[in-house]
Amino acid sequence: MQGAKFPAIRPDRFGSREVKHMRRIGILGVIAALALGAVSCGKEKPHVAASQKPATPVIGVSLLTLANPFFKVMGDAMQAEAKARGYEVVITSADMDPARQKDQVKDFISKKVAAIILCPADSRSVGTSIQEANQAGIPVFTADIACLDKSARVVSHIATDNFAGGKLAAEAMIEAIGGKGKVAIIDHPEVESVILRTNGFREVIGKVKDISVVAQLPGGGMRDSAFKTAQDILEKHPDLDGIFAINDPSALGAVAAIEKAGRMGRVKVVGFDGQPEAKQAIKEGKMYATSMQYPDKIGKLSIESVAKYFAGEQVPSETLIPTGLYKKADAEQDPSLK
Amino acid sequence: MRTPKAFPAAVSMPAILFLLCAFFTWATWTEGAPSGREGGIAVAQEMLRRDRLPPRILVVGGDDANGRAFVEAACEALATRTEVLRALGTPQQVRSRVDQVTADLKTPLVVVATPEASAWTLWSSLRASAPDLASLEVLGPSARGRSAFLSPTNLRNVADQIAVIAIIAVGMTMVIITGGIDLSVGSLVALSAVATAWLIRSMGGASASIGALVAACAGAVALSGLIGVFSGAVITAFRIPPFIATLAMMQVAAGLAFILARGQTIYDVPVAFTSLGRGEAIASLPNAVALMLFIYSCAHVMMVRTATGRRIYAVGGNAEAARLSGVSIARTLLFVYAVSGLMAGVGGVITASQLKAGSPTYGLMYELYVIAAVVVGGTSLSGGEGRIFGTLVGAFIIAVIRNGMNLMNVEAYTQKGVLGLVILGAVLVDRLRRRRSA
């Protein structure tokens, strides 16, 4: 055998000390098990006495990510609403990974949850997972992001009305720049919902003769990349009057670029989302307005839809939640701001 | 003491896996009622044990395989003794059926339902809706103890979930045994998945032939293998640390995936393509799991029985000694990085097949899970030692923890923490063992 040639590298070269090591590793295993046990003890006792009454139905939720406060707020709202309605919610995070989300849905199926709510990590890839849940007879709902696979059955989709939100942002922009001038859009066309926002914005702005959209450039949906895009736009258009950014991080990037260029006040910024930092910027007059999304309403409504479904009521296949404009007057009365 | 001749980690990691399984079996023990055919028969027998059968029974289930089997079995058992009506569908459909049934006749109705359907709030809302229905009786099969973890479907589920990570970990084990690391595998999963979907799309899309599918998969795996060879070449030719070289390739592969897919998901693939990742050709073993077991067996034989395997251990154990005894270090390294690339390519093809689409966002952070599986499995990050089947155990430990915590309703943040602690614990053990044996 080859092993004879290389005696020093046989994988079983350890001998006498192994018992101690085994003990050590064994102890570690016990500690790990105890740690998990501690985690489980916080929950209800696993042994429930048999009764005719079925246990609390569980709703499995897989959110896109929990790193973004938007989804955290949505998840918390689901938790609260479910508790009020006698459901238990399990919230998992797909961490933006479609394969991870697939695993979570499989776990939900083998756990036999009553219903599943998803924020798809990928609108196409999620289709196979939803089909599997369909086959297992578990109703699936989507929140915030839609499934685009036509062969998958989704009971109901609950999301922001992004098109109307874009229109609202356009109205704020018209007001901000006094009905005439040049505006730019910081875009992120990779995302379906963002396309709806810019379409809504353009529809309203396009009807105003004295306003022209001079640029529509991708800003990556993030503050640092939007900052660079805004710098380029400001450089090219010294007479720019306003910037519509498709989300608040992009808007804050634009604000930073305007500040750096020393054109604060001359270029008005309208964002989308309603994140705390953007609200603060509106209060300080750095941003004009933002088209507010309500993740809490999305969360609450998705649980409501699940409850309605099980009560045998009609559930609309799509519910769009309108955005609201948030301006300086709102910020001044907002107790959550400094 | 030389008699059980084995690695400490190889002995105790399966023990830890066993303990974890036992723990989750206990922790996910719940009262669940049987569903499907079994449940239908059980509830019918319960009903038949009564002194007087109700004049009419409505048997209710969801319109899925499980629900249909339940309703079929219950109706069959009850039909000779009383009037049996059936209702299959969503709660809303069942509601209109109940309305229809109660409108016809005014005799009290008894409902027999699947465990899922008997939990519907429909029943309480029906009771509240009309005085006729106030005493509506709903009977489901009675609950008995079952473990959500230790069920055949869930165990298959665990194996299926980890197959991709475990397959990539075969290549990573070899790389780490040589003392290297391959950070590019996650991006290669994305690239391979995108390349597969892209090739299928350009060879007929949704109506592509089986030959085209095979060619597309082979092409994507070969592409990943080539990138692996390139990493290996850069590492050996210019003596660039593997960490840096594969970190760069991670970016390159991710970039290529985004370019090829133009930032979008490619989904024009035929349904037949999903049979690779979702089908079950041998018994009821998912194809991905069968492939994983096959790859592990081959890799194990190669590492233990062949000269190539010996060379891999030799290079990691002591490169200088290996060189002096005539082992070509460059060729060995080239080989392991090629294998690592190929395995990541296979993982990408399986992922694309399971999700019926290829997206550049796949494979995010996979390199870390793969490395964790290898290290938890007892392979030392300093090279020279490790076992292929140890890695399989490591991968399963991670899979079982992830699955078990999901079944136990552990919060997402806590899950991350626990998984991290387990990985840290394994590395700690590795360190302690090293210090002792040094």
C-alpha cells in the first residue's frame, strides 16, 4: 500500500493522547447541547399534553434580510399582529440568498406550518419553493417583493404601491422647485419596484411643460455609490434644480454631494422610504420630502390576510399600500427626532 | 495504547452529530395528528366507535395530495354507514360548500377534517355566523407524539439542504490539507449557475433538449474547473498566498457572473432541468444527495488508496520533505485547486437546477460555510491532516444545527450566534489538539 512509502503522513498517526482529546471534545459537545437547551427553554415546553384542541398554528416567515431596518420593522409588526390573533410566527432571514430561502421553505414544510409568508430573495428563483409548498397544501403569501414565476400559486401579495408613490414624489418635486426647472433621477433599475417608482415619477413630471428630466443615472441604491452618481450629475448640470432619488440611502448620498458642491438649498432632494436618517435630514432642511413606505402596515396586513384566508374569507390577490408624503412640517412634529 | 487507531476528531465528531440529532429529536417533539390516508382512516375509526353516527358527515381537506388522500380514505370507511359529503379546497371554497350543504337540509352537520383543516379559524367564524351552525362539531384525527426533526421527510430534507455545501467541501478539504484555502468557491457557484442557465437559454431555452442540458451542465462545470486551474497556476507560478489569489478570483468570478447574467436572473430553462436537483432516481434518495455520496466515496478512495491522495497529504504535511522525496508540489496544487473549482461548478449546477434559474446572487458566503464544514470535520487549517468523511460529518453538523433551530423556532439573530459559536468551538478543539501534539 502507498501508506508504507509515507509513514509520517498517515492520517492515523495519533495514538495515546486521543482519549484526553476525545473527552475534551465530548465536553464541548455537551456544552453546545446545553447552550441549545438554554435557547429552547425560553420557548414553550416541548411536551404538550394531548388534547383535541389543535396547537397554536405557526406561520413561517422568510424575510429578504434582517440587516435592513425596513424588514426588521416589517417582521416586528408581523410578530405583534400574529400574537394578537393567536398565531405563532417564526421569522427567518434569507440573507439575500435564494438557496438559503429555499432551505427555509423546506424546513417550514417539514415542520408543517399552517402558512408561509415570503419576501423573495429572487423573484424568479423563489418559484420552485412556492410550488413545493403548494404541493404540500400550505398557502403562500408574499410581502414587499412579488414572485414572478407564473407556475407558482401565491394567495396574496402585499406591498407598497410604488407607482403611486413615485407620482407622489413627483408632486413633492413640482412643489419644491416651483413648477419649473431641471431635475435628475438617481435610479436603481435592477429592482422591479424601483422601475415602478421612476415610471410613476416620470408620468407626473412629464405632464409639466416647464420641468425637464435632464438625467436618469443608476446609483446602486446605496449611499456611497449614489454619492458619486450625484457628483457626476451636479458637475454636468450646474443649473440643476432637483434630484429624485429612488430610496432614502440614495437621497442621503445626493445630499452629501450637494453639500460638498456647496449648492445646498439650490438643489432640492426628494427621496423614497421614510427612514429615520432621511426624516432627520428633512427636519434640518437638507431634503425636501420623502415618499413614506409603511413596512409595519405591510407586516400587519400580511398576517391579517393569512387570518382572513383561514376564516374562509375572500383575500384579494394583491393589496397595495399607498405611500404618504413626509415633509418638514411632519418632521417638526415627529417625536422620534431630535 | 494503539487500538482504536483513529483520529480523535474522526471519533468524536460523529458522536457530537449523534448528540445533536438526539437533542433535536427531543426538542422538536410535538403532539401532531396523522394526516393523509393514515389520518383519514384514524378519524373514521374514531367516528365509527360512537354509539350513534351522525346522519350526515362532511369530510374536509385541502386540495393537495395529502388532503385528497385523507378525504378519500375517510369517505371510503364511512360511506357504508352514513351519508358522506366531501369538500376539498381552500377555506373559502369549503365555506361556500358548507353554506350550500346547510341550505339544502336542516339536519345538524358534523365535519371531519384533516389536522390542517381542523385548525382553520373558518369553523369558529361559521359557528358565530348562523344559529344553525352554532353547535357545529369539527373532528380531526387525535394527536400523537412525533418529532418534527426525526421524520423521514425531514432527514431527507437535511441531507438535501447540505448537499451543495458538502460537495464543494470535498474540494476544499483537499485544498486545506495542502495548507491552502480557496475563497472563490462561493462566487464560482454563482458563475456556474449563471453559466448553466445562460448556456441552456442559448441552446433553446425552455424547449432545450436533454443533450443540450447535459452539454450546458458540463460546460459550466468545466468553466469553474478552468478557473480553479487558473487559481492554482497563479499560486504555484508566482508563489502568491492562496488566500490572496483566491480572494482575487472570488471577485473575478462574481464579476463574470454578473456580466454574463447582466445583473438579472436567467430563468428560461425547461422543467426537465429540475430533475437533477429535485428528482429522486434511486429509491427515495434525492439526486443531489446520491451525487454527494458518490463524490465522497470516490474522493475517500482517492485520498486513502492512491498516490495522488498521498501526495496531497505530503505537500500539506511538509512541503520541503515532499519535494525532496520527488513529489511535484506544483502539479499537486494545480490538481487540488482544479478539483475545488470543479466541485464548486457541480454545486452551482445543482443550485441552478433546484431553483430552476441562475442568478449572480447565488452562493453568497458559501466559502465560509464550506470552510466551516471542513474545519468542524477535523481537518487542520495548517494542512497535512484531515479526512474526507470527517468533512461530511462536519457538513451534517452544520446542516442539523441550522435545520433544528428552524424547527425549534429559534430567532434568526440567535441562529447566527449559535452557529458561529459551534464553528468557533471546533476551531478551538483543533488548536488545543495541535498544541498538545506539537
